[in-house]
Amino acid sequence: HMTPALVKSFMEKRPFLSATELNAFLAQSLKPQQIAEFYGKAFVHIKLNTAPDAEILMIPGAGPRMLR
């Protein structure tokens, strides 16, 4: 679902300072299911010890139980 225009915009906006910032950028152009597919194929580094709950919940398959 990454169109050439979206990829160009993505490259221009880098670096994203957090996964939350990246998610907000993707949400402007992609549907939630498309974003989930993106995260399933892309590597996004998240420090689990310091990441906010919202970032941990973006991990494919992660749920509220994983926050503990």
C-alpha cells in the first residue's frame, strides 16, 4: 500500500523520533489494517523497557496483557 508518493513523503520526513510519530504519519494515508501490514513487514526498533504503552501495542500480535 506504499505508493511512490507516500514513499517519497516518508523519505522526506525521516528520521521519525518515535514509533508513535511514524504511526501518526502513516495514519494520514493508510487504513489501520494497512498500517498493521506495514508493521508486519517493516522493522521498527522499540525499546521495550522505556517505550510508552501506545508503542508496545503497535507490535503485531501485542495486546494489553503484554504491557505487564
